[in-house]
Amino acid sequence: MSNAEEVLIYAVGDVAPSRAEPDTLFANVAAQLREADIAFCQLEINITERGERLPQVRHTDRTHPGAAHALKNAGFTVVSCAGNHCMDWGRDGLFDTLDALKNAELNVVGAGATITEARKPVIVERKGQRIAFLAYSSILPMGWWAEEKRPGCAPMRAWTLYEQIEHDQPGTPARIHTFANREDLAALEDDIRKVKTQADVVIVSLHWGIHFVPAVIADYQKEVGRAAIDAGADVILGHHAHILKGVDTYKGKAIIYSLCNFAVDLPMTPEHAQSKGFREIQKLHPRWIPDFDSTYNFPDDAKHTVVAKLIVSEGKLQRVSLLPAYVNRQSQPEILKAGDPRFADVTNYLREMTTEAHLNGQFEQQGDELIIA
């Protein structure tokens, strides 16, 4: 439990309950998550029984309204819908999802009926301190971002440039450069500056990065993460990659590039495993073997995950740490104790990804936590 003067925040990556009894997905973690004053997650699934799957969707699923109550029962209080699945089932799917979350008394950030709604912060007051959340997505099928008269999520788009290294050698690999969309970046910076005048701490959630590829961080992520901190953000929570990525620090503040999945139901059929769409993304990770008896079909690395633990007191974010966790074959996360051999596995993997990406994050183990120095 947090001290009387401290606000305890837990934050996790992607969640997608898609089972008849969604509360069982959080059976191993709900008790600890409920200790937090605020708990945050990124929703990767539509909560709807209406709508049509849009044709540009590569893979999608949907779940029943009980999933929203399962998130609430697990201890979550703030849910981001800014991601590449927000519009999978069209307007009906998005609005049903937002309604289901709100009916479960959850705070929703990052999506809405208009761009103004999508960019609106969630400000939660606990113990006399105000904590603001903003959420954006860089992973965007065409038309998924909100506009003045169109629903969707808050965008943080990026552009890709391929540079041929050897101009006299056609077909050789190219360097890949990415750049933030200037309009989206300016809007993000403006949002942060505005909410900083209304809140003590600003937490920015970003659905971004290169999925499934170990370690690699795209150029635009460093650009956007640092710009957000320059504008007043206190910590960056990244997700979408479906595996852990490294951690950076900038001006003493943490940029967590990918929290990995936390609780995602993704069963696999032999038919889907042979589909062109799956085989294309399977190539991104060298150790991705489908498991038809599991509900968690991701690369082997995805069993390693973390919970970000944030401590706010005296109007400041005083400490950021990571709690190593493990996802089993039934998609259920478990927060680990330091004596568990899996704790060292997750810690070593996180350090390896940070080093390989040439990031400067340093981790000091204190008990069951990895303090980001």
C-alpha cells in the first residue's frame, strides 16, 4: 500500500480480454493492482457486439461488455483507447467501447467523437495531487485518427524515408529514417503545456514503435519522447511492440519505449498460422512459433513484461520503477518476486534490450523493483 502522503500509480501495456470470464485473465495480479491509487492500461480490443470489421484491418477481435467491468475489477482506473485497433469495427465499435468503459466508471483517454475529445486529458485527483494523462497513437491505419468531424484517436503520425546506401548497387538494403509529423507533434506539445498548468504530474502514453523486432527503436520515437518531456511531460509510457523494449532517460525523466503486453488473449488456429498476413509479420521475429493449445500466441520474448510503478508526492513524480512480470500460456500476467528465477530473466532481457538499442537507462534493483536511475 502507498503511504498516506504518496500517490501510487501502476501502469501496464496492452490488454485485450477476449474470453467468457474476463476476470480470470487478471486472477494473479488484481489484488496487487487494486493497491494503487491509480492504475493505467492500453486497450487493444473493441468492446462491442455491433459494427462491421473494416477492410483495412489485418487482425482484430472484439469482446463483450463484461470485459470493461473486468478491467475495473482488476483495479484499473484510466484506460487509453489511442491505438491501431480503436476503429477496427467502425464508428459503432468505437462508441460502444467508449460507452462500456465509461459505464464501468473508467476514465477514458486518447479517443473520441472528434479530435477535440480525443486530445482531451484525463485529470485524476488523489490525496490532494492532480495527475494528468494524455494518450496518442503513431500506429494508424488510414482514417483511424480523429478529425474535427470524425471519430478516432489522437494521432502522433510519423513519416518514413528509405535511403539507398550504395547508389551503384540496386537492391541492397536501405537505411530507414523516420520523422514526426510536424502538425501532430505541435499539437502534442501544446496539449502537454496546457495540462501542465492544471496538474502536478503529466503522464504521456504513446502507442508507437516497431512491433515484434527486438531492441530497435525508430528515430521518431526518440524525437517525440524528448519533445514531450521538453514540453512538460514527467514520464513516457510506450506500448504496441508486443515485446519489451529498452528504457531511456532524458533530463532525468524516463522514456519507457515498450511495456510489452500485459494481458492479451490471442489464440491461434492452424488456418490463421498459414495465412499470408500472419506469415508476413512472423518474419519480424526469429523465435515465433505458433502454439495452438495456448491463448497467448506471440513471440517467446513476449512472456517477459513489466508493470511501471510511479510514486507521486509533494506535487512531483518522485520515483519510477519497473516490476518484472511474466505472462503464462493462458495469457495471465504474474508480478514476480526477486527470488523467482523468472525475475532475473526479465531483468536481464530488459537490460539487454536497453544496451542493444544504445539507450542510457540504468536499473537499480531494490527488493522486487527495478528503480530507473
